[in-house]
Amino acid sequence: MTNGATFTVATLQERVEAIFKKAGLNKVQAGALARVLAAGERDHCKSHGVYRIEGALRTVKAGKVNPTAIPELVEQEASAIVRVDAKSGFSYPAFELGLPVLAERAHKHGLAALVVNDCSHFTALWPEVEAVTAYGLATLIMCPSYATVAPAGGTKPLLGTNPYAFGWPRENKPPYVFDFATSVAARGEIELHRRAGKQLPEGWAIDSEGNPTTDPETALAGAMLPFGGHKGSAISTMIELLAAIMIGDRTSPEVLDYLGTTTLSPMHGELILAFSPEAFSAGRPGNPFERAESFFEAIVAQGARLPSQRRFDARKKSESEGISLSAAEVELLDRLYEQGLDAVSL
């Protein structure tokens, strides 16, 4: 019987990259995916760690993503809009290609946007947020998904889980980051409840008839609910407009039509906005970074916790003690490496 194991971040990243390469992904795709999934495990974000490998491989096997894609920067000189064609590959390699150009344009113009088209996106947004803030920029990032969420007052899936993330850079400290689905919970959380045989909290989902349910199987066959009722529904709709329709890519219903299932990674676009705090505050009194720190201190002084703090604490622990995977997770990695695409079924 396989035992659990502890990996360094680098070792786990190498293990995941080897799985993807053996399954037919090129170095560009495999390396980028390994970096972001290892980061998920490092930060104890189990729903965005090695658990996600199977879905990515299943999408490759179904022919719905290009495993050997080389993303291409669509040159728009002097424009504040940077566009990357992911060539039907995964999103993170395209993001990594466009990021330096986005940062250069944002510092030049004060703000800039990175549009990623035709990508398969299944990762959390906080790795991208942190990558942008590392350039001293504030950022907003969003993307649609596939239709699994009913709008407020509705009974059928129409919206995606539509994640929305923000980051503010901090000197010598982790950035201020939030990253959340506009549904009550990420779909991966419902799947993890299903695998663990646990009931869902009330208010997460409805069945196929629009009735409340706490059963994960029934929820996955029905619809999730937006957080905050009509407020989350409106934000989710905004994301469909900005990160799908405005950038000329698929909306969440169109993603589901293209895939025909929710068991594959969604194929759509992504919108990354970057802002230079210095440019926006130019000519006004005070340093924006110092003022932000005073604001953060006021929050913490009340006993409140800044978002992502647990994740940053987990990161410190992982970097010093390693990443612990359960026996089942180690067995999964072994099986995926040995069997490749044969390890997943459609």
C-alpha cells in the first residue's frame, strides 16, 4: 500500500510536470501548469492542487485543449490592450507570455489590460494576481466558466462560477489578495464534498427542479447559487460581459455548449487589468503605498484578518517543512504518471 509523502515545492513541481509531459503536453504547457498546481498545494489550496490534474488530462484526451500549443502575443504597439492568443492551449502559459508586456504598458500608461483568448482555464486566479503585484501594480482579474450557477431568482444554470480576484502590492510583505468565485462556493469544493461523502452547507445549491439541496450529487446535476443573492448574480453577469463578450470570447453557456459536459476544463477567455498606483495618485498628497499600509494596519488593529493570510501562513510552513500529500494523493500521482491519458475516462 502506498504511504503518504512529503515533497519540496520544487520536487512536487517536477513530479507534476513529468505527468503532463508523459501525457503529451509540451514543455511550455506542462511547465506552466506544474508551477501553478504545485503552488496550490504549497498554499494548502487542495481544490486547486494535484486534484486538478485529472480534469486537465481528461480535457486533453477529449480533444478540447491543445496540449502542444505555443501561445502567441498579438502585437498591438502603443496600445494599453495586450492580447495573447492561447492557441486553444491552457491559460497559464499564455498569461506568463503576456505578463511582462502588460507590466511595461501599465507603468507607461498608468493602466493596461491583458486579454487572453481561446484558453482552457482551471486554476485559481491568485497565482496570476501575485505575479502582477510583483511588478508593483494593482490588479483585477476575472474570467467566466461554464454554466453551472443559476442567476438570483432563477432555477437553471446560466452563469459560471466566474471567479474574480484583486491584488495590491506591498513592499517586503505578501500582497493584499482576494480571490473568490461569484458562486457561494467553487465547483471544486462541491466535488470534494462529493468525494468525501459529506453533505453541503445549506444555501449552496439547488436541484434540477430549483429546490434547495445539500446533496453534492444532486447539486452537481442541478445548479449552484451566487453568493449574496442578487449582488453576486450582478457581479457574475458583469464578468460575463467584460471577460467574455467584451473580449470576443465565449460566455459560460457557450462554453458548456462547446464542451457538452462539466467534467472538462472550460475553454474561454480571461481579462487581467493592471493599474499603477503611482500614476493614479500623481500630483496628490501622500504616498499610495504608505496610505494603504495605514489602512491595512487599521483593519488588523480591530482583530480582523487580511484575506489570504491563512494561505501565506501555509506557504511559510510548506517552504520550511515541505508539502505533505496523503497516501491517496501519492497513489494518484503514481497512477497518472504510469498510465498517462489511459488513467482518465471520458
